[in-house]
Amino acid sequence: MRRPVLIALVGAVVVLLVTTVVYFQRYRQAAADYAQTRTEADAARTSYGNAINAIAEIQDSLSAIAVGDSSLRMRPGLATEVASGQHEEALEQIAVLKASVERTKEKIHTLEVNLKKSGIKVAGLEKMMTNLKQSLADKEQTIADLSTQVTTLQTQVDGLNTAVAASRDTIATQTANLEEKRQELDTIYYVIGDKSSLKEQGIVEAKGGLLGIGKTMKPTGAYPSAHFTALDIDQSTVVRIPAKKAQVLTAQPTSSYLLRLVGEAMELQITDPQAFRSVKHLVIVTS
């Protein structure tokens, strides 16, 4: 009787030991699985927190690309800025905005790679990423539109500058032509001399009278330019005559001028320039 009982007891002990070993191994595996799960959970929480921080940083970067609030915003005044020589400055600011967009693109790409590596798939994060990409695309389009506008405005300004320069040249030419015509209209040519010198020059001749008596001096109508002096009567209306007596031989209206003695010399004062200039040559004979 004792031997079978002993065998039974030994068998029970062996079964108990085996059972204990099996449960112990299961406990160790469960503990290891729990530790791994906890580690993975901690890693997931860390990755999630990093992702949230990265998203916040990207959102700050996008907010910093304030195209609508910058001095480069799309507004009618931009045309004035470009026209006033700020074209290069405008392009430099656009380049700065483009560089900011490129940096933000890199951040979004890095975040996507990290999320794929961590295996985190959260609907909220995916929606945030979609919103970030859309916001970035909007910024890029706005900057592209702004760059096109600046280029278009510069082209228009260049065209206007060319037109203005051409207009200035035309106005300058017209002004010069008008001045030339004015001078032509307002300029007379005069000669002063005694009878002998004027005769020698062929400007006057004696006419009329009887048997050489009573002849009067008359202009010949030949007016050699070498003997005449130009006078712009729009600038000056006085002809000074170096003699105490003088006579006008040409046909200027007598009502258009005055002859008077000033000190030791005569002076012809033009009182009606328009009437006076109707005769372009003035011949004054002194005695």
C-alpha cells in the first residue's frame, strides 16, 4: 500500500512542479509583453507629442509667411511702389517668402517620414497634415500670383517710361520748333549808318528831286545780312542809335515806335511790337 501511495505522491509533486514552471513561464512572458506594450505606448505618446509640436511649429512657420499683411501685399499701391523704383526690393521680399515656403515644405516632409516610421495613424493628425498642406499650397499660389503681378507691373512701368521718354523728346522737339518759329516771327534786322556808308553798302539810294536837287533817301530793298544786326523784340524793344539825329527809312508804321533823344544819343523804342515786326528790316540813317 505504501509504495503506490508514494508513487502517487511523487507523481503529484511532479505535476505540481511542471504546472508551476508552466505558469511561471507564462507570467514571465506576460510581464515581458506588458513591459514591451508599455514601452511602445510610451514611444507612441512621445511620437504623438513630437508630432503635435512639429505641427505647431509648422503652423507658426505658415503664419510667419504673412503675404496678406506684408508690405508686399497685392494692392493697387504696388504699382506705385514698382514705378518708384522698388521693383528689386519687391522681388527680394518675394524671394524671402519663397525660401520660407521651401523650409516649411521640408518640415512637413520630415514630419511625414517620422510618422510613417513610428507607425502612428491618428485621424486627427492626418487631418492636421492635410490642412497644413492645403495652407502651404495656398501660400505658394498667392506668392506666385504676387510674383506675376510684380513682373507685369514692371513691364507696364517700363512701357510707360518708354512712352514718357518718347513724349518728352516729342515735347522738347515741338518746344524747340515753337521757339524757333517765335524767334523767326519776333526777330527783326536793323542797320544804322550815315548816308554815305549806307549808300556804299547798297542799302539806300537817292531818289526823286529835280536836277539833283531835293532827292530823298530810299531803301534799295537789297539787305545784305552781313551789315544787319538781329534783334528779338520779344526780349528787347529798344534800339540805341549813336547820334543826336536819326531817321527811319523803312516802312514800319510810325505809330509802332518812338524816336527820342536820351542824353547824347537817340533811342528808338518799339511801342507796338506786333505792328513793328510786320516789316522785318529796319534802316536808320543818322546825321
